[in-house]
Amino acid sequence: MDLEHVKRFVEKEGGDYESTVDSMPPNFIEPMVMQGLKIHHIEPGRILCSLTVPDRLLNSGNSLHGGATAALVDIVGSAVIYTMGAPTTGVSVEINVSYLDAAYAGEEIEIESKALRVGKAFAVVSVEFRKKESGKIIAQGRHTKYLAVSSKL
């Protein structure tokens, strides 16, 4: 194993994108991932939306990046907590994603988020990603959040 190769893979210093990355505004991740997301149905405990996979969210294999998928689990999963009347979406305790297939640039996907439980202290949601054309599942996520209790002082 060439450890220097691993180091160069991880440390992306210099190169073509350095000035672009350094000039990005704070909190750019959510808008970058959410741009183009459309809600088709919303009700207490459920959100159904779609996204046409953009080039900016592709990995080196030209499919939807796993990190973008995880960010969408966080974002759409958090939004469904609000549909249950919670005053906050809380903070992440645990998030997991099972990647089952790939989605490619220009492909439309559906993202369905369901509140499994929204209590006083914790919320658990599931988020499923499907190819819109075939209904084939491409990823499934689960997100647990701590709903910070407000102080009584």
C-alpha cells in the first residue's frame, strides 16, 4: 500500500478547485444539495418529493454521490419532523444509509420521508429513494434526532 498515494487522495490541497472551494460561502452544503428539489405531496408524517440528479451531485463514477444522498436523508428527514408539529428538528444522534442501486445525471428520483416516531425527546424518520420511472429503490435511510428540550428558566 502506497501511503503517500492515500495521503494525496485525501488531502485535496492546491489543484484546479482550490480557489473555488475557498470562495464558497458559509453554509453552502444544504442549498447545493437542495437546489431542484420539488415537493409533490406533504401531510403530517410524510413528504414525497423528487429531484432530477444534477451534475454537481455526481461522484467519480458519474452517479449520485453517497454524501449527497446522506445529506438528503438529513434534510428531508428533518423536514418531516416539522409536519408532526415539533417546534424544532433537533440534532442528529444517528444516521445511516443503505445504498442499493445508482442514479445518474438527468435521472429523476423520488424521495419519500416518513416520521416513524416523533416524541418529546427523540424523533426517528425513514427516507427512501426510488427511480421515478421504474420505482426501483436506490437507497434507504434512517435518521434519529434528539429534540432538544427547551429550558424552563
